[in-house]
Amino acid sequence: MPAITSEQSRAARGLLDWSQTKLAASSNLSESTVRDFEKGRRIPSINNIAAIRAALETAGVLFIDPNGNGPGVRLRDKPGS
């Protein structure tokens, strides 16, 4: 599972209207781990990054790899849309 950036995490939370508290609970991490990652204070372990990514993907976020315009995020299409 590729790493995600702090910017992708913040953007994904924005798309889902999730707080850092909600993301922390959904990824079984402490709120300080999420907050420090998103503020660039520290880089979490690979397992913690994977947990953040998995929680956001389960909620419907798709991560876009850098393609010349930088990494990004979007929401998965809802069935029937």
C-alpha cells in the first residue's frame, strides 16, 4: 500500500466531513498521531499510515498517485450514480 501525504489526509477528511478525532477513531490511532502527521510534525510508522489510508478508503476515498500534477484524492462513485 503506497504512502499518502499529509495534504491527502486533510483533503480526504474534508471530502468526508470528518474531524481528526473521527479519523483517529476509524483508524484505531490516537488523535495526536493524526494531528501531528497532518501538521507535518512527524511521519507516522508505515503501519499507522496504512491504518489512516485504509480507514479513508473504507469510507469511500480514492487516492490518486502523482501523475505530473501531484498526488490527490477523490470520492468513489456511489453505486447507481
